[in-house]
Amino acid sequence: MKFEISRENLLSGLQKIIGVIERRQTLPVLSNVLFQINGEELKLTGTDLEIQLVARTSLLESSDGEITIPARKLLDICKLLPEESKIKFETIDGKIKLFSGRSRFTLSTLPASDFPAFDSSQCETELSISANKLKKTIDKTGFCMAQQDVRYYLNGLMIESDGSLLRAVSSDGHRLALHEEALDQEQNEFKQIILPRKGVVELFRLLDDSDEEVKLQLSSNSIRIVLGDLVFSAKLIDGRFPDYKRVFPDVDNKTIILDKQEIKLALSRVAILSNEKYKGIRLDISENCLKLEAHNPEHEEADEVIEIHYAEEPVVIGFNGSYMLDAISNVDTENVKISFSDTNSSCLIEDVDDSSTKFIVMPMRL
């Protein structure tokens, strides 16, 4: 098998798929990238058995064939070759030789037949959304996903659609994020699916802020997303996401509106003297006054007062300060609205003017 490719084309393709290829694998072939040549098109495939990425690029010269090559080593070589250089590949005696200018490299290979096929069922539903809307949806919710929770259905991002809205929800059991993005046109609805955490992180890396259309193709056990010349596939978490609507507090009229920057800085300052493990901060809300308090096992204390407009009955609630900061930081406008019902209820954090994104932080005892 022989082919020639520009450094930029090969580097671009490798950088798109390298995120799913781990350095250490139980199966040696999973550390390799699958090269498949058909005419003047090169298809690069990387997988960890749970996620698969396929990138397509063009060749300068080629002969049909397929082989697997160590991915990280090949990427490192490409990065260090001169810009706009050309790379020739040739398989000889079970190895592949690379020629570029005065540089010569010989890499070990494994047969393409050893490369695992990605198991996915037939597409049942398809939905289109712009890349920037999908990226925003992940950005607003992904930080609340659990990490290695025994409740495996929390270790990912729940996505569903009613045909006019794409809704994403994530929770680690202590906080929750919800974001709704309007679709440009009425489309097929689908019930909730749960995309695993690694898939969410990798997809966010691949998405850009363009208006380019992205296609989501859903089956019973996997999702396939077409991003231009790149195809992202991931197995779904087989589980039922909890009824997230039940955790939203009945806020009545207990609402305060704060300057986003002021509350962020106040929380950050008070959190310095909070318990390092639990990050607990007490919110003492009384008439036109919000008092933030924290203390730690060393008997150190911090408190700060913020003037607010509030005329309801006083409430004292404890929260994880880091969770509060994460939610407030993801509000886009200058002011943030915080709503609650009583001392034992969670708080709802949202944009003053836009209800498409909502954050819930559960209370904690202090």
C-alpha cells in the first residue's frame, strides 16, 4: 500500500480523532488509528470501544488498502514536520515507512482486520441543529455531570426533544443544570437518551461556534453525529434518568436579584474560610439584607453583607459555595435571580430575562 498526503491534511484529521485514543489500552490495536483508502479519500478511525471518531481527508496520490498505525507517535511526527510538507507512506514487511523531505520513519503496524467494529443499531430518529446551539447546550449543562457515581445514569448528559425544543439535563445528585434550545424548524421528537461523560467532553471539543448544521442520528443503543467531514459515534448509557422536574422548588415570591459580579466576588471571598471538604456557606436572608457566612474546623470565620430588595419572611439556608459559584458563573447577563421557598429547600438560579437555562443547588446542613 502506497499513498501521499499533505502534512496539513493528515494533521487535521489526526487531531480530530486523537481524543478517543488512549495511550495505554488493554487491546494494543486500540492505540492505533485505522487508515482506509478508497480512491483519493483517506478515512481515519479511532475508538475506545465506547466512542468512535471517523475523519475524512483527501490524498495527493494513493492505492487502495487499509492498515492500523500507532496514533500518538504518528501525530507527534506530523506536528514536528515542516509546514506544507508532503508525506509519503509505504508498507514494507509488516511495517510502514514514512518519507518527508530528508526525514525517514519506520513504524510498526497491526492488521486492519484486528480493528474492532463499532456496534450500533439502525438509526431510528434524526434531528438537525446548528453547531453553536449544540455547543451552548453542552456548555450550560455539562459541568453538573457526575463522575464515577454508582448511579451510573448520572454519569452523563440526558438529552430529549419535543420536536420544537432540544432539552439537556445533568445532575450529580447535589445540583442540577437544565438548558433548552429552540430548533429552527419542527422536527422529530425523541425520548430521553443519556450520552456518557467522556462522549460529552469529546463532542464539546469538536464543536465550533458556527451556524453549520449538525445532524443527530439516534438509535436504541447509540448516537451518531455528523459534523462536516467528521462522524462522532457513542454508545448510550442504558438507564432511566430521574424525574428532574420534581427537584424544582416551589419558589412562590421568595426571590432576590443580585449583581452577578458582586455575588461571585463575595462568595469567593467568604469561601476562603469555609470547610475545605464541604465548602459550606450560610445565606442569611432578611429584609433588604443578604449575609454570607462561613467557618471552618480551625474556628476561623468570614461574613459579608450585600444590600438587596427583599421584604418577605427571613430565611437561613446553607449551600455548597463551589456549586453556587459554578451556577452563577454560567448566567450570561449582569444580574442573576436566586429563588427559594424555605430553609430546607433547594435554590433556583437563573437569568433575570431568560428562562431557557436553570440551575438547582441542593441545600446542606451547617
